[in-house]
Amino acid sequence: MVWLVVVLTILVMLSAVYGETAVMANVVVLDYNDLVARKDLSDEIERAFGADGIGLLTVKNVPELVRLRGELLPLARKFAELENDVKEKYVHAKSFYSFGWSHGKEKLQGKPDSSKGSFYANPLVDVVTDDPAIIAKYPGFATPNIWPSEDLPELEPAFKNLGRLVCDVGVLVAHQCDRYVQKCHPSYTPGKLERIMATSTCAKARLLHYFARTEDECASIAAKSKNEDDSFSDWCGWHNDHGSLTGLLPAMFLNKHGQVTSNTDENAGLYIRNRRGQLIKAKFPNDHVAFQIGECSQVHTGGALQATPHAVRGANLPGVSRETFAVFMEPMWDEPMTTPDDVSKSAAQSQEAAKNLPRGVPPLSTRWEPSQNFGLFTETTLNAYY
């Protein structure tokens, strides 16, 4: 009975903040050893990424994950605390702030994002291409990495080590996705997602630092409107990932001394809107890596796999910062955005899912045409959001 009282208490707290009850997710968990052994996990893929899933699963028992997470995440705060003139050296406007340091440049739902700072880089290769025409056409993909070699030299190896590990596990997950989709659509090209993720050198990783708030700022946030969409917009507003697969590390919380601390704000974390518009709170252990399906995979699988809108709410605790890491596994810019031959464009996003998108999330049908390549789809998508 004690556990039931605790769960009900948490749900009441969430309802008070958001005006509705958030359901705690039953997250699908895969074992890394099963992925390596290539066991058939297509039933689990359907439960996680299919029409009734939440668009997210986690993988446990990944070798070296805990150590590499512990090495990288504190560096998000360490970089963010550098002097502004030092950080400015790593700001790259020509890539639309898609490489190097970004703070206050991005917008979601039309609001400047000042609550967090991000360091972006490609964890797989430093230089995707040396063709200046391609770099000029696709600066968000093809710009060479920018590393703080003089000011924080440990960032580059830690960033690459964890990013590459996440990508390696993501390829194993993609293999299982292909097995499931093949059962749904006979015309689906076998191994398509695995091929895209294993051969693309355009992965992008984002090391995030959510700035700590003062006591006054925390009180002000608590007193704000209880409107659910507004409560998320201060951190990371509602959106769909538009790539193929996103690897997400559990957040680390640091106190004012830079020491790891526990998160006592039950409202903080990752939230998802499922296909029926239900609010889901997803939580997973610190030794798991999560994967969220993206819209690119949704298109390529003809809707057999479906992305879900999600948002992040940071901990509203004075003096506590939040550090995390996301790896966006994406196709090369010239990858065609086509569905399987036996699937129509309208089938790629169900009408029910489109109807229940949160405010500010543009429907896939308004941004995607089968004639696009991934580069054009990305440009159209970013313009729709920002």
C-alpha cells in the first residue's frame, strides 16, 4: 500500500502543475547482449515505436556507458562557466549555431532559449567534406567541428567516446527496427534504417547545460501560469525529433559546488505526448541509454514507426544545474525522403496523431514531400519551428 500512496502523491503533484495527470511511462527495455546476439526483438520495437507506443525505449548493460557518462556530463557545466569572451570563440553563426557553443540563439514556440546552453559537434568525424560548395549549401551538416582545444581540451575525447558508443548501440536498435518494419510492409527495403545509420557520417551530438536558478527565480517559476505548454517552454518546448534515431543519456544534477546531487523535483524530466494526446512522463535509470524514434524513420517506414512529441522540464531547485547529452543519428543530406512503395504519403502520419500534436508542433504533412531529400526536409522543419 505504501508504494500506491507514493505513486498517487506524485500524480497529484503533477496534476497541480500541469492541469492534468501525467501517466508514468511503462518504458520498453532492451538488453545490449540481446542486441549483439541479434535476437528477434521486433515485438519490443512495436511496443515502443509502433502506433500505440511512446516513441522511446531504453537499452541496459551497455559496456562503458556509466564511466563515459560520468566523464562527459560534468564538462557541460565546466564549459558553460568559462568566461563569456572565451565561449564566444566557439560560437559559429554561419552554421546557424549548429556547431560549437549556442546560448540564447535558438527559439521554440517563438521564445528565445536562454535557460540552457549547448555545445554541438559531430561525434563520428571532424570533417564530413572539404567541398566548400557542400559546406555552404548544408552548413548545419557539413561544417567542420569546433573544439575548445586550448580552453577545455578534455571535452573533445569525452564527447567523441560517448557519442560514438551511443551511435554504435543505435545501429543495433536500427537492425531490430528493420526486422519489425519488414513484417509491416512487404515492399520495405530490407536493412534500410540500419544502412542509413551505419553509413551516415552526419550524426550530431548536443551536450546540454541547464543553468541553475536562484531562489527568487524558482519562486517566480512556481508562481507562473499553470498552463502546461508554458511550463515547458522555459526549458525545452514541445517538438518532434526530425532525424532517424535520437540517443539520450539520463540527466545529471550538480549542486552549486559542482557535485552530483539528487533531483528532488518530481516534476522535472522528460514528457511525451502519445498518439492520443495523453501526457506521459518517462523516467529511466542512470545506467541505461534511451532511444527515441525520429520523423525521418517515420517517413522511411511508412508510419510503421512513429515519432512522438516530447518536452523537457528542468529541476526547479535553487543552485542545481542539469547536464545531459543527446545524439541525433541522421541520414546524409542527400538521402531521399520516401516511403515504401506500397505506402501512401498520408499513411506516414495518422490523422489521430496529427490531431493531438501539442501547440507549436507543425504537422509532418506541412513540412514533408516525397520529392525532398533529408537536407531540404531539415531546412523546412527548422523554418517551421524557429
